[in-house]
Amino acid sequence: MHGSILLVELGAVILGLGLLGALSVRFSISPIPLYLLAGLAFGQGGVLPLATSEVFISTGAEIGVILLLFTLGLEYTAGELVSTLRTSAPAGLVDLVLNAAPGVAVALILDWGLVAAVAMGGITYVTSSGITAKVMGDLGWLGNRETPVVLSLLVFEDLAMALYLPILTALLAGVGLLGGAATLGIAAVTITVILIIALRYGRQVEKLVASPSDEVLLLKVLGLVLLVAGIAQQLQVSAAVGAFLVGIALSGPLAHTARQILTPLRDLFAAVFFVFFGLNTNPADLPPVAGIAALLAVAGIGTKLATGWWAGRRAGIATTGRLRAGAALLPRGEFNIVIAGLAVAAGVNPRLGPLAAAYVLILAVTGPLLARAAEPLARRLRRPPAPAPSP
């Protein structure tokens, strides 16, 4: 009986996610807010709480985070990361300062403490690479002059996350300054080692993993990613960071094939992750933080637009391209929820989870909509003023 109820719940959840995904495709919006809403509906305090599938969904959510970060790492080679870090550092630092500041300020004003401030800074800082890539593809922006600027900022954010997540994990674990320094040191050494392996021994890594059989390749890659993620977590380095670095280590045709094979699996478990976050957020906790979330969202829109505008101007891009660059950076999604999930699991202020959920919901929906409005707005800005009527 217990097994049949589990299968019914899982089947209903996965079918429901499929229907929500179809709805998002129909209206050209990100499915992330819909998945979060589904989690809110079937979690604690929701319309129909799940009874038996929490453990499976919890494990699936962890795999979802790992696969999200792994496939993101597949987008870049080690050489590209090193080159991008050099060229995009000034714009990346502007992005970091402008967009982390609102989250840090809110946490400190509300007296949530330093750890919550560090978590909130990450939540308001990082853009959703997945949503941004989809928006730019849907709007036909991938060939525009501002696209390398946007991508370089996303890469810088990913690298910043690779250093930020171990620091946050150490703070959440309460290991203190010395322990935090040790964790960061381990993370830095791990990143350096993997980058060296990717740069110098990339072909050997590809030979180890490669296979003419898609089934064997899937098993090898998935096993390697989960193994490295687990080892990284044992070393107090985020499992997500470990998965991201494995993605960086794989490049060339192998990375392309691995991405194709793992994308359906990633999408399934990523959807489960967003549902899991919603399951652990009580809908009754959202109204008290809705005002703060709205203010943070307005601030986040302003700071990302300013970031894109400044970075585009620095690259010699015209007004329309600058506005498109800023608009492309607006959505928040997977990384923001990952950070909030870590903080909630560690027992940081109970209002942080609902605030992050509301914040992501607002920007995951409005970000793509505002991106669509960027070009019409730019045309209005370029339009010369109408001549004054003759007396």
C-alpha cells in the first residue's frame, strides 16, 4: 500500500510538472515560478500536502542542483574561464558590488545577522544563467554585439559562486574564521587543480570518460559527477561547486554529447528541486515578506540594468545594446534558490526562505517580460522629440 501511494504521488508530481512546463512554453515564460508555486501548493500549509514522497523528492532535489551546476560548467572550457576572468573582472566587480548590496543591506536592517546577510547578498547578486540564455535565444539576441558582454558577466558570476558557496557553507556550519579560511583554501586548491587538469590533461580525461555508447557515457559521466560532488561535500566544499568543476574539466565534442544526453535528466531533477524548495516554504509565510521582496525586486531591476548599461558602454555598445544587456541580466532562478536552500537547511532566519521564494518568483516572471520591452523602450529613447507647433 505504501509503495502504491508513493508511485501515485510521484506520478502525479511528474505529470503535473510536465503540464506546467507545457503552460510555460505556451506563454513563453520560465517554468521556474510555476514549479515553485506547485511546491507551495503541495507542501506544508498547502492545498494538498504530500504524504510519502518527501524523501525521494529531497534526494532528487539534491541531484537536480548537482546536474544544474554540472551542465553549466560544460558551457565553458578552462581556457575560456581564465581568459574571461581577466577581461571581465572590472564589470564583474561592479556587478557584484551593485547587486549584492541590496540583499546585505536588507538582512542587516532587519537584524538577521552576518550569516543571513552573506546569504542574502548571494541571493540578490546572481543572475539565472538558464533563464537568461533562454530569453536571449527566444528574442534572437544571441548574435548581437552585447551578447559576449552578458556571457562574460555570467561566467564571472559562476566563478564568484565557486568561491562564494564554500565560504557560505562554512559560515552556515558555524566553523568559525579559521575553519572558513581552511574551507576556502581547500576550495581554491580544488579549483586550481581541476583547472590545471582541464588545461593540460583534457584529452586524457576525455579518453577516460568517452564511449561510443550513449548508455555507457551516461553512466560514466553521471557516476563521475555524483562521486566528485560527494567527495567535495565531504571536504566541506559545496557539492554543487564540485559538479561545476567537473563540467569545466570536460570540453570539446565530449562536452556537447554529455550535455545532450544529460539535459532531459537535468531538467527532470531540476524541476524536482524547485518543487522541493516550494514544499519547504509555507504559503502563509509569503504575505509578511511580500513588501520586502517587491522592494528588493525593484532594486534588483535597477542594479542589473545599471550593470548591463555600464558594461555595454565600456565595450563601446550603443544605447539599445546596453539596455538589452541589462534586461538580459534581470531574471533570478536556480542559483538564488540553491543559496536560499542551503541557508534554510542550516536553520538561518525562518523568514529568509519565504523572502527568497517571493523574490525569485517576482524576477523570474518579470525579468523575461521586461526583456521583451527593452527594444521598444530603446526605440523610444532614440526617437527625436517632436517639433514644437508653429505659432
